[in-house]
Amino acid sequence: MPHERIEISPDIMDGKPVIRGTRVPVELVLRKLGAGASPEAILADHPRLTPRDIQAAQAFAADYLADEDIVYG
């Protein structure tokens, strides 16, 4: 599934997914949310981001995980 707000390029952050037009990794946004940061706090720390960028990071992660194989042990 294409994600317009997410960019993956070997020339940016060693190919990690980032919010398009920034060097803010999707992982960073997700880790901050997971640690309890509010979207407003993330936007204050990274003023180039928008609320839609945070939503895009979450959607990207959900789509990525949906394509993962499940291993039952």
C-alpha cells in the first residue's frame, strides 16, 4: 500500500522510513507515542510535522505489520 507521507530512500537516514520532507524517522514517532507522548508534544518537538504525519506513521506501521508472517511456536 503506498504511503504518500512516508519516504524510504537509502540516502536518507540509511533507508529507514521517514516522514516525507523531513529526517524524522517513523520509528521515532512511534516510540514517542508508545512512551506516552501526546501527538501535541511530538508536534511541539518537531514543528515540521503535522497531525496527519503522525497518523501516517501509525498507518505505515500497521500496514507493515499486517504483511508480516505469523510464527506460532
